[in-house]
Amino acid sequence: MKPVLLIDVVGLTDRQVGPRTPNLQALAERGARAPMSSVLPAVTCSAQATLSTGLSPAEHGVVGNGWFFRDVAEVAFWKQSNALVAGEELPETARRLDPSFTCAKLFWWFNLGADVEWSATPRPFYGSDGSKVFSISTWPRELQAELEGSLGPFPFFQFWGPKSGLASSRWIADAALRVLEQKRPTLTMVYLPHLDYDHQRFGPDAPRSLEALTEVDSVVGELVAAADRAGAETVVVSEYGIEEVSRPVHVNRRLREAGLLEVRPGPFGETLDPFVSQAFCVSDHQVAHVYAKDTQARGAAAEALASLDGVGEVLSDEGKRAHGLDHANAGDLVAIAEPGAWFTYYYWIDDDDAPDFARTVDIHRKPGYDPCELFVDPELAFPPLRVARRLAQKALGMRYRMDVIPLDASLVRGSHGRLPVSPERGPLFLCSRPFADCGGEPDEGVVAMTSVKERVLALLAR
């Protein structure tokens, strides 16, 4: 098989490739370039599952970055088990076609338990006292020592949170360079996240976002050069495009005001109570899954949300089928934001009643996605002093909360999840070979996201 490097540059769109991105432009000129279609919701986990399986969310079951697990009545985001993805994935198909095939999966999601020879993914350790030690999980285990021995520890605080940025993509790229050179996988899958961060903080066209675009282009250039040295072809994809937003929409507050959502008050603030709620939303950027107790609650939730400013559409069964989202994991309804709007997970009415985790980076306990985790609360008088105090508490073995995250959702300037208004503002497909060598010309100039698996297989078979 011909080796292939598959790079996922999160948030990259066709309209962004040009003078600011000479390496991406050069790759397009020597091979193939086209906008790519989106899945709904246009979010990381759904898109990656589609890229890997060639299936829609209705078929592979990954209906978002998180959803409501009905059997345990819990909302869970960013689960990493590969068993959550239904359907045969790209590495499995390639190995079935050629038993000598090998794969390195570096920071793509659903990495735990994946059928690959080498893997690396973020995976902290959690102590019985509530403490957390940041780390990665690799397979084989010794790969972690090999990577960290040369690159240092993975920069977890630059992977997500207020400090997230180039360092995370840089570390992952350097890890990929080592794996490409030393392990020589047939397929190397690399995830570069940092373009996404400033696009959400400032909007996709802000000066800092344009700087991030140049940064990621430089990193991609190094990876393409390494692939060329290894005799590998390169494919660059993205998952979605970021659109500028200015309107946070509090869908759960609307359901609470309608008497459908219930909370459990407690010593650490209010928590969402799915057991007694008639309906609630699991918000994921510009899409929200609405879970309802019964037909009456579903109708009341649809009515309440359809009249809320910023909600563009509420999909029922027919709408979910039309968008390839009719899966048991999906909500009974699916709300889609209007252009320029996005959905918060906030369910409390008064910020004094917010749960204690709301002001922290806590991607697993929040029943929805929270882009405010990319900011430090601007109302804090001396944020570095607050952080230093919390770190001192940690060093002394005391319990602490890094409570520096704002509750002001108006800070967010970029979001995604809706289908793009035009293909050029959606995800992108680039290849070092012309379309004739990677699955053929796309229909109407747009590569189907569901075709990427077969296109990579065609390159592997060259």
C-alpha cells in the first residue's frame, strides 16, 4: 500500500486558502482542492465519525460532541471510546483489504480501543481525593515515554481553556513527525486543533484569527514535507467552518420558564435534573438536542423554542430524517440556530445559582458545550493573582477550584454547527494527488464528506 498522511485542520475553509497559506496553496496546486459538504451537526465528533466511516450521523450514531445517554439519564460530552462509532472505520477497512496495513491515530477522537498500531490521545488521571493529573494515553504504552522524552509533556493547558493555542498543534505535529520517521505507518492520522480557538474567541476574520491561519499553514507545511520524504501522499481535511456570531441564545432557560425544565438546588448551586424534567436541551454550539418525556412535553418544547429569538428551525422526525440525524441518540427534537446565533447550555436564571463548575473548565460535567472556557473572566480584578492563589492551594494539597471562567456568553465571537451558507464557508478537502487518483471528480465541485474514506482508500491502493 502507498502510505498516506491524513491531516485534520479544524475550522479550515476553502475561502481561507490563499496568500496567507502558501503551504496549503502549494498542496492544492500540485493536486486537488474543493470545498467539502458538512454533516449536521457540523461539530468535531460527528464530522470525524463521518470522515472515518463514510456514514451519516443517523448511521454511525455520533450525533454531536455529546448527547443524553437515556439508559443512565446522564449527559456526557467528549467520550473517547471507539465503540461509540457504529460502522467499519477507515483503518479497519484498509487492514481488511491488506493485512500488512498499519495506522497511527494521533489525537483524532474516539481513539480509545481503536484498531490501530499506534495511538495518542488526551487522557488525565483522576485521584480518589478529586485531584486531576494531566496526561495522555498512548498505545503502545512506551510511545508516551518516547514522545515526552523528546518533546516534553503534552501542553494540556494549551489544548483547551483560556490559554489554548498554537502549542497544542505544535506538539501534536512534532509527535507526528517522529512517528512518520520512526514507525513508518501506512496511514498517519493527525489532528491540528488550534485554528479553532481564536476563531471562536474573536471570529474567523479577526486579526488574531488570521495570524492563527498563518501559524497552522506553517505546521502543515512541515508535515507535508515529511510526508514527501517518506514517499507518502497527503490529504488535508477539516470538520466545519466557523461563522461570526454575536447572539447567545439560552434555550434551556426558555424551557425552564415554560415549566418544562427542572433543577435540583444544592450546596454547589443548581444542577439540571433530567429525571423530573419534562424537556431539556443538550446544547452543542449552534445545534441543540431536545429530549422530552412524552408527546405532550415534546409539543410544548417545540412551541417554546420556535418562538425564541435566535432559533432558526426546530426539526421533528421528518426534519431529522432529511438531515441524516434520525438516530436513537439524537434528541426528540433538534433546534438549529439562526445565522449569527449560538446556543448556551445555561439553565439557571440567576448567576448566583449557577453550579460551581460553571466558572471552571469542566468539559465533562457541563450538560452542554461551553465556549466561555476559552476566556478568563474580564470582571476579575487581578486574574493572574486568582490563578496563583489556586495553584498555591493545589501545591499545598488543598481542595481548590480554578474559578476564572466567565458567565458572559456575549464574549464569544465565532461558532459552528449549522450547515454553512455556502460551500466555501464549510469544510475543505485538499490532496497531493489530482482527483483522478483519489476517487474521481466531486459532484458539482463539492467533495462529499461521506466520500473521504473511499478517497483515502484509493490513495492507499495506488
